[in-house]
Amino acid sequence: MGSLSLIGYKIKKNPVITLLLPFIALVSVYFVVFRTDDSILGIGSLPLGNHKWAHEIEHTWYFPFTSRFKMPRYSYKTQHNWLFNDRVEDIIPEGHIAHYDLNKLRSTPDAAVDKERVLILTPLQSFDQRYWDNILHLTYPRDLIELGFIIPRTKTGEEALKKLEIAIKDVQSDKKNQRFAKVTILKQDSQSFDKLQEKERHALNVQKERRSAMALARNELLFSTIGPHTSWILWLDADIIETPMSLIQDMTAHDKPVLAANVFQRYYDDEKKEDSVRPYDFNNWQESDSGRELASKMQPDEIILEGYAEIATYRPLMAYFHNKNNPISEEMMLDGVGGGCTLVKAEVHRDGAMFPSFPFYHLIETEGFAKMAKRLNYEVYGLPNYLVYHKEEFN
Amino acid sequence: MGSLSLIGYKIKKNPVITLLLPFIALVSVYFVVFRTDDSILGIGSLPLGNHKWAHEIEHTWYFPFTSRFKMPRYSYKTQHNWLFNDRVEDIIPEGHIAHYDLNKLRSTPDAAVDKERVLILTPLQSFDQRYWDNILHLTYPRDLIELGFIIPRTKTGEEALKKLEIAIKDVQSDKKNQRFAKVTILKQDSQSFDKLQEKERHALNVQKERRSAMALARNELLFSTIGPHTSWILWLDADIIETPMSLIQDMTAHDKPVLAANVFQRYYDDEKKEDSVRPYDFNNWQESDSGRELASKMQPDEIILEGYAEIATYRPLMAYFHNKNNPISEEMMLDGVGGGCTLVKAEVHRDGAMFPSFPFYHLIETEGFAKMAKRLNYEVYGLPNYLVYHKEEFN
């Protein structure tokens, strides 16, 4: 106190200090503002481009408790920044109480206007740059898109992960308004789903095992990433390399609980000597009388897999209903769907619809999921003229 | 620049300013440190006790986008605070990239030592103070416990919610190390599960509808709260008012995928004129030959509900296997479980096991869940001598 009053006295006596005071105040304020930026906006922190993933430093794959991802304690006081007026993201931290009214969470035809969150889920057995570029070209607001990946515990999985990380780092360290709302990468716990090469993986006898492992992977991914704020889930295979840019807007506009796009494949037609397209995914189908009869005669644990000559179901397959002269928005009711490019209202999953890895009405994985959605009184549709493209087969 | 050199000149000329400079520097440093505390530790922010829930201010029930819960942008630079050295919580913010290795996520007999996260899920149709007090008495580290509630869209639900909020606010604004890691409260989207009074709700003809609605509520709650970091899920009914304090340690120690405690009820025995206990929950059972035969003759959508004279399954019920002279840790294999007090390894749910609201092998809800866990190759057990207590019936 004595020294303070001394200063007060000296200030009065010394006009130079009086002149200096505003300047000192200004320096202090600048310093404070600078510090505020540092802690709130991340300016001055390690550039993301140079950022090493925690596992690169720690040689581990378990991230929740790594210091890199630690956050300051949450304060209920809203942080303002008058200088930069940056949009503060809508983050509800762990450790605090979150309320959600699921009844007010909507999945509407006007998803983007309504600011509905879309979660794109992809089991990633290999990374195709065209898959990623296609994601980046989607015009749905990126800050409403969350991405989730599950990666098999195999060598090809590791390779895919490396490429994926580089791609994500690029986007998430770019302009703030160009970043995805959230990205989650899981390494699979259950048996790997990518053990088989492209050629042999379509053989009927290995399909049951492969589809069952894929179902487990889808469930792990789904249960770990769906949040109380999620409105839509888009299941998009890592092999889908081309879709319309307005994919999410187009598909949400149909306002269907489950909606599958028609998965085709571009190829070079050797006979006609021209580029052409052909149907690829035969998991989108309507049930047939033959299919029902087959099922009724089966043992409880036998399954029907669509698209094999060995099992003649005579089911109407959406792949063959494509007609380029008909409107792109044409819908058809389905009983089975594939996972190539299928949009699901989050409430369908939230009510319990998952991907059975065991025979469910003689169906598994995405086809079993469609049956489960129906058991939960949701309708399942497809868009025969709305094409998305699967990459070419390995040669 | 002119004024700066002028100041430099004046400083040299004026010894008073030279004396003052260290003091000014000190003040600046103090100011900066104070600001750092403000933004990192939340000191100086609105005390939690005075905190109004956002819905109290906004008259809404939809929280994800309310400013109260907004967070500053995450910085990859670790925030240090040498002054208070407060434990920074392990928070992975939305908007950033999270990696999880599901294979390293464990559910072990040494859950507490291994710091495994336990998620306690409760569909809350009414709030009983004894339920809450019992939760608070649990000795498992509270910072490893997350709570999740789903509340029906009814008048009694609203009342339960009000009481729950007061109770939670009390704990979460108490000492930091006494808080739960996370609390999520959902309002139900689907039909309400509490429409029926205690007396009539056990009538067979209303059970199917009630159990189906309860299954939907459980799924909504499960899908919205399970995270990639969750190791165990404890399903605990809002009517369970008494359990051993070491409930979570005791049950995780058994290291079973699904494990049900035996739900009893305290009552006054009018004949013997003394306090006594009786079995309450009959959903924990082993399948019987009679049960299998019944099921084989049923229509696809008929269900078997245990504990009704109308359906004589002669299933061995865990409720009747209680023997107070036998060890408390005695296990028995089960085929159906109830939701009173049942511990589940998160991987069981993550692989797809949910609560069917439709007949699944002629079972629904928790009994259907047990069947589904078995279809996913997980074992289901019960603890006949490990008692937890359901509250008395309404009179």
C-alpha cells in the first residue's frame, strides 16, 4: 500500500508518467488480447500441418487419455472475443450435463436449411483418393457433416489408415469453415472384414463369413459414433468413387427412413468400343414369392444371399430397374438394401435397427438391417435412377 | 516510432520511470496470469450453484446449439497452468479428430484399477430419492462413471425430470473429484413407456405393449450415450433403491459379457410379523424344454412373457435359486435377463445386441436382448445370491 500511494504521489508529481500511462494501458490490453487469441482461437499454437499424431509419438493406438487431446476445464461462462468474432463451435464437453429432446431432433426434407447433422460412416478396407475427393466435393454444409471410419486390423488396413490420416489432416487444418464437424477413426475390435481379395470375395461360400464380419464392423462403427444430435446416417462404402455433388440434399429430400442409391460401375465396353456403365450392387431388392418360399424351407441358420446363381430367388433387383429416361427421383419400395450408398434416419438406428451378423429372417448384414427396419415399422426405399459409382474391380 | 524513441529518451532521463518499470511489468504479468485462469480453469465464471439450465432461460428443450454449452475452439497446444496445477480432464472435443483402438479398450475384472469407464443407464419414469442416494453411495470411482437417463414424454416424466435435475445439479456443482464424468438426459422420441400404473402394468395383456415401448426407450438411450471409450454398461432400473455399495466392482469382477443381479423386494410379513424379503424380477431365467416346445408351436409374432400363469414355461427362474447360505458370488447360466440390475460389456452392445421391440425368437426387450447376445456368441449369467432391492409396490 505504501509503495502504491508513493506511485500515486509520483504520478501526480511527474507529468511524463501521466503521458505514458495511456500507452502502457494500450500495451497491456494488446498483450491480454493476444493471450486471449492464443488460448481461445489457437493462434500461435503448433501449426496443424506440423502436428504429429499422438500415436506417432507414443507408439500406441489408444487415444482417449493422450495429452494431445486434453482440453481445459469447461467454463459455463461464454467466451467472447470482440476482436475476431470467430464462430465458436457447438461443443458439449464431456464431464458436463447434456440435455437432448429427441422429439425435437428432426430428419426433414430440408436437412441443410434445418441444420441437421449428417454422419457419414465408412468401413475402410482401402483408401481410394477418388472416394475422398468425392466426399470433399459434396455440397452439403461441411460443418454439419461428421465422418466415421472403421479400419480392419490388417496390413492393408494400416496402409489405408495412413493415407486417410494425411487426407483428413489436410482438410481439418485448412480454413475453419471448410472443416468437417467431427472425424472419428476406429480400429476394429472384432475379426477383420477385409481378409479376402476382390476376386474371391464374391464366391458364395466365403460370403457368409465376410458379410458377418462386415456386420460386426458396421455395428461397432455405428454404436461408437451416433450421437444424440445425429439426424441422418449415410452409409457410404470406401469403393464408391463418384456420386452427384448434391448427394445428401438429394437423398434427404426424399424424407424416407431408409433410402438406397443405385450402385453402378463404369467400364470400357470392349464390344461396342466405348465407355459404358453396368449394375454393380445386387443387395437392393424386393422380396419375391420364390424368395419367401425358399426361406420357409430353410433351416433356421441358413441364409439367402442375393446375386448368386446357386440361389434363384427371382427377386426384383433395383440394379435392373434403372432407366435413364425416367426421372432421377423415381422411388421403389425395397425389402433388402446394400451398404454402398444408403441413407438412414438416425431414429431408425436409435430404435434398434442394426446389422445382424447372425441370420435374421435368413438375412444378414445390410439385408438383415432392412428387415429389422421393417420390423420396427419403417419403410425401405431405393432410387433406381439415382446412380452412384463403384470403382473398377482389381485386375 | 517518433513517440517510442521519445519514450526511450525520457526513460533514460527519468529515473522514476526506470524504478516503475519492474512494477508495471509485474502488474502486466499478474493480469495475464489472471486472464489465463479465467479462461482455462473457469475461475471467476458464474458459480455452478447459481447456474440456470439453458431451458429455464430459453424455454426450450433442445440443447445442442445453446450458447451455454458452447466451447472455445480446441487448440492442439497443451494448456499448462503452473499456478494451480489442476487436473485437466480428458476431453476430446467435437470438431476434431478422435482415434480409438477398440482392441485396446478393455472390460476386465479389475475395472477400477484399469480405469474402465462404466455407463449407468436408467429409463426414468419416476424419481425415487433412494435410487439416487444408492447411486451416490457406490464406491466405484465417480470420475469413471457416466450416467444416462431417458425420460418419457408424460406428466410424471416431467416431475421425475425436475427432481433429477436438482439432484444432479447438487452433485455436479460439488467438489470436482466428486462429480460424475458425464450426465446425459434424453427426452423420449418414441411412445412413452410409463403410461401404466404399477398395478395394471403387470397384467399380461398390457405387458407386450409396455415392454415394446420400454425396448425402444432402452435403444434410444443406449445408441445416444455409448461412446468409443465405454467399457461397461450397467442397466439399472429407477425402482432399484438398494444395492451393495461395491456393486460395480463386485459385478465387473465376474468378467461376464452379460450378468444379472437378483432383484428382490423388502416387505413386512404380516403372518410372521417381521421384515422380510421376496423375489421380485422373474425375467432372469434358464430356457426349459416346455419353453422351447411352447415357442415351436407359436405363430411368428407371438411372444412368451415370463412370470404369468397363463404361460406355463416351467423355466428355472433365478429368483427362486436364491440361497442365503450359498456364496454371494455363485453364478448360474441364464437365457433371459431382466433390466433391473444387469451389467453388460460394451462390446456386446457394440457388436449389435440391442433390445428388440418386436418378437425375436418369441422374446422381446431385455429377454430378447439376452437371446441376441447369445446369437452374437456371448454368454449370459446371473448371480442368484447377489441381491438388489426393488422399491415397494404402490398401494
